Amino acid sequence: MKRSFTNKNGFTLVEVSIAGLLIVVLGISILGLQRVMGDVQLTAVDNIINVDESNYAISMITKEVRTARPADNGAFLLESATPQRFTFYSDIDSDNSSEKISYFLDAQSLKKSTTQPTGNPISYPEENAKITTITNYIRNNEQPVFYYYNENWPSDTTTNPLVSPVNVSQIQMIKIYLVVNNEEDTNQDYVLESFVHIRTIKNNL
């Protein structure tokens, strides 16, 4: 007679296979979760970096606009003012000469154009402009980057902010307004804004 032995404390092949499958599935799930969490963390870090860059951009614009001055050829210190582009003159490199500066929104990038004066008589050739990207992921869309105010602000809220086309000779104060987000989700928007008075033409502080 053949004898059979049963190991009541052991596992069958089926049980071992199921356990192995569960371990594999669990491992894949953990790796997937780690990847998702990693992506979320990277997105958060990227957003923080973008916000820091945009804060720096606003600080730079504020400093340069505050010290705006007439062009070296005698032109008025403010050249043009539209909702998404502002052009003015300022000595940004401390060489006792006025550079022509433009800040403008190009798609989702805030850019800066700098033109040095040249020639006799002095001019600011567009072909000499140096354009740099200041910060990205600006999601203003149709919202203005620049708002303009006259000397009657804040008592006059009827004509302020000034409506395009803006008469640059009326501008006393500017608001810079940026919506920053490296994702499409508007719930994650960061709104940055700053007001700046132009020292050389301010009348009513």
C-alpha cells in the first residue's frame, strides 16, 4: 500500500502563485503611486520657481519704471502704454544714458526688449533691440499685464484705470498684474501685482 503524506502547514502551488501575483500587483501600485506623487511634487516645485521668477520680474519692472527718465534724444520718458506692452526710457545700467525698455507678453512668456542709444543724432534702432525672456507660464490670457492711472487716482474710479488708447502724458502710476501657473488648472493660479509711481512725473501721492 502506498502511503500519502499531507503537509497541513504548507502552501499549495496555486496559493503560492496567487500570493506572488498579489505582491507584483502591490509593487506596481506602489511604484505608480510614487511616480504620481513625484510628478505632483515636481509640479509644485516648478510652480514655486515660476512664482519666484515672476516676483523678481515685477521687482525689476518696478525699479526701472520708478526711475524712468527722458530719452537721450529728448523724447518723453514714456513712449507707449497698452494692456500687454509698456515702453519707456530708463538708465537701467547706471551709465548715465537712457535705454529704451519694453516689457511685453508673448504667448505665455513675459519678455524684455532693451535698446541702447546710438548715432548722431541719437536714435534707438529697433534692429539693435536685445530681447530676453524674463519669466514663463504667464496665464493672463486677455487680462492686462499693465494698468495705467492718472493723477486723480484713487478718488477718480470712473476714468481709472485709463482706457486704451492711453495718453502717456496722463500716466502717473502703473499696476503690474501677473497670473502665474505652469498647469491649466485655474484653481492653482498665483496672482502677483504691484503698483509703482513714476518719480519724475508724480504729482499726487
